[in-house]
Amino acid sequence: MAGFVPDDKVADVQNAANIVDVISEHVTLKKTGKNFLGLCPFHADKKPSFTVSEEKQIFHCFGCGQGGNVFTFLMQYNHLSFPEAVAFLAQRYGIEIPTRNMSPTQKKALEEKERLLQINQKAADYFNGMLAGPSSGKRARDYLKKRQMTPQVIDRFLLGYAPQAWNGLTQYFSKKGVPLDDLEKAGLVIAKNGRYYDRFRDRIIFPIVNVHQKVVGFGGRSLDDSLPKYLNSPDTPVYHKSRTLYGLHIAKEGCRQSGSAFIVEGYFDLLALHCHGIQNVVATLGTALTRQHVRIVKGYAQQIILVFDSDEAGIKAAERSLSLFLEEKVDARIMVLPEGKDPDSYIFTVGADAFRKAAEKALGIIPFLIASAIKKHGLSLEGKVHIVETLRGPLSSLPDNVSRSVYIRDLAERLDIDESAILAQVRASATRDKKAVSLLKPRHSSKLEEALVAMILQYPEIVSDFNMQEMIEGFETVELKKLGHIILKNFSSNNPVRGADLIAQTNDVEMRNLISSLLMEDVQADRDGCHKIIRQYQAHLRKRHIRQLSKKIKEAEKANDHQLLNQLLAEKQKWAQQRLEVL
């Protein structure tokens, strides 16, 4: 799997990186016995099924089956290639990774991302300098003062100002010898008719920082409400708005401590809350809330509170998001603001204490949808029909029968409709939408085969005590036989390969998940315990072979083939008299 990254360097990085420390930056983990548990970031996980072993330096989710080591976690979570995951951790732990063994394409992609991150940091410094300038930034500073932004918040979020000039940033980087096409790739300039123009002009600048403290993009707000009022960086090799949240690098600790996270839509909404000491807040970046956003936030908080504008657009945005929370099994609340208020204006009006008290009264998903549907459609006969039609899908998606029953009864009372009529509609919707989805593929394997491979992975030194080739050839489970051959291929009596190393050497996702699953098995890792497993499997093979011989004997008797019958009877007697080899 490493290929172009030297094995010794991969090993150095893997030894330096503690998987619990790395994953804890993205998923809240709790020590349970010798392992750590958390909500899986790769599927809709309501009860913690995501297991991290510090001892074995692997993770495995017993809900969706995903598993691997520290590199594969970063690859899946941050959508990185293997060399990017290795390079990221190497930089973090001060280990130099030579690029001479990389293919030209891989080396180019890696270097480009690093180059764009450096450009973004310099651009953030440039914008910040423009804001602080005696003359260049006065108008922007006055605007921020008008919006009641504190100096501490301005500094904490590296706010800046893009001057009115069409080529201010372009000239700044040209003097530094930075190619303009790199600025275009970073989304900072726009190319038109062979010329380059600054994307952000006469705007307050909000650098977008990821959880690793890297500037990946920018947002800009016009000072005079000219359109577009807000302008964001396009997606780039280092920035993807569908899986990036503004302020998460600061909010993550507050989310963990409080157990909750506020989600707002705008930069100033978030900054206003920070001005009042509320730090467990993130903002979407000019896009609707995505499944990836929800999974990221639930890694830090058990409860999510949506605080969108009280206008029709804000209500619709909240409604669109709620199906995601239901599907992802997240405890979500919707904070309904007074009419005409957004989070920014509301908190500056009422203050932090009143804001927190209002948040405590935030509606759950279904109560909010019920209130919203009644407000929208009214209680006319036709309105009631529309309300039931609107709510039958969300009600049918509730996994808890008790809560579903309670909400149906409440809705029936509000609409003055027979409860059974609503229940029939909900059941009909559930029948249409029901999908037989299995997160885990049944292996249909022998438990003994699983135990044997788990033992080999966790205690490879035992392999020299028996004929592993013969054992593996006797496997009936295709996946386990395939894994057994991989182990044989990599096995060396001088340096027996361990399971965690195999994960780094395979590109096969299903095989990687199988390895991590077997590594999580509780195996008695001493010679006597391993010998017991081997003897059990040898006995299993012997019984299976005798059963097969018995079947063939019956067929030979039926065919009156006396010669074959005598041979089979002799062979069966031989197997029946055999004793298990004493190890």
C-alpha cells in the first residue's frame, strides 16, 4: 500500500502517532475497559460502536464494519490519499518523508496542496495587515465596530480586509514570485481574457481554518450591502465546503465540554456568539448542511442545536436539514428565534444568559416540524390533509415506537383527527420507504476458522508450531482463506508480520476491515491457549473429513462399486483411529 513511501518511514510515523490521540481530534472517545468507544463518523451511529485499541493501534466499527489503522482513518475521514495521510502525520511529529520514490503525479499533488496552504496563510496575513493599516483598513474597522465585534474576537478569527483595488493581492504575491495560476487554484484570483483579478475586493475577510489549524479558504462580506453580500472561496484541492465548518477549530473543545453544539448559517452569527462567550458554535459556509457536516459535529457533541434565521428562508433551511438528523440518529434541537431576528441581532439584544435559556427550550425535530406545518398550512380541512402528508415521512422514520406513538397522539389531538387515520398513513409511508439495509455482511464462517486467523494475526509467533498452509487450505470461508494466503505471503519466521502491519499493506478495503475486526477479538495470547485452538480446529477438520467419507461410502454402496467402497471404508477406519497430534 505504501509503495512510494519507504517502509522504514511509514513505520517511524506509525510508531510516533498514537491512534487514540489522532482520532480524538475528530471523535469523542470514552475509555471502556482496555479500549476506547465513540460514535462512528462513517455511518449513522446512535449507540457507540466505534472501537479504538490503543494497545493494537487500530480502530474498528462493529456497526458498519469499517476498520484500519491511523493512516486509513485519516484517509477515510479527511478524504486523503495514503501518501497525504503519511505526510500529514509526519509533519505533525517532525518526521521527514522523502518524495523521491513517489510517482510524478503523486508528488505533484502532494506538493500542490502544501503550496496552496502556504499561499492561503500568506493571504490571510495580507488581509489581516490591510485591516490593521492606518488608512487602508479604517473603513473596515469602523464596520466591525458597528457590528460590535470585540478586538479579541477579531484577533482570534484572524479577520482581515480586502482593499477595493482589482489587483492588490495579485501584486502582493507577484512581488513574492508566486505564480498567478497557483493563486487561481487557491481560489484567490479570477482569470479572465488572459488577466488575473482579485476575487475579494472591498470586503471583510473571514479566513476559514480547518481543525488542523490550516487556512483552507476565505469568506468575504461587502461593506455596503452590495451584491453578492457574501462571497466564498470555490472548492479547491484543500477546501471543500460540503465537509468544512467555519469555527470548528475553536469550537471543538467547547462542544466536548458542554456536550452540545450550535450550528448557525453566517460568519457574523458565529462571531456574535463568541463576543458573548459562547464558543461551542460552528457555521456552514454558503451551502446547505450536509451529511458530512452532521457526522463531523456529532463527533464532538451529543446534541446539536440549529439556530437559523427566523425568516422563511431560515425556516426552510432548518426543515431541509432535519431529515439528515433523523437519518443520522442525532439528538437535534431547533431554536426558534423571535420574528425578524437572526442569531447575531438576537444575542446582542438579549445577552448570553437569555440566549442560553432560550436554547434550553429549543424544540425537538418532530415538535418543530409539527409547529411549522400547522403554521404553514393552517387548520382548515385541506390544511390538515397537507399537514399529515408533510409529517408522515418524518414520523415513519422514528426508530422508537413509543416516541412515534406519542407524537401521533399529540398530532391527532391538535388536528382533531382520529389517531388511527394518521397511524395508517405513517405505516403506509414506512412500508414504501423501508429498505433492507445491512451494515455488516454476514461472513457465514466457522467460528473456529475466525478464532484461528485471529490467533495468527495477534500471536504470529505460534505459526512455527503447526502446518499453517494445510490449515488454511482446509478453510471453507472464502474471505478467511484469502486472508490466510495474504498472511502466508508476508510471513517470515525471522520477522513474523503482525496484523496492524498487514492493514498498512493492503488496498483491499473489505480485507482491511476483516483484519481490524479479527484483531479486536479477545484471543488468549499464550502458547497453551493457542494450542487449544489449533487442536480444536484439527478435530473439526478430522470430523468434517469423516463426514465427507461417510457420504461417499453411501454413494459407493448405492452404485455397487465394491472396489471404491473397500478403499473408502479403509480410509475412514484410518481417520477414526487417528489421534490428534500432541503439540
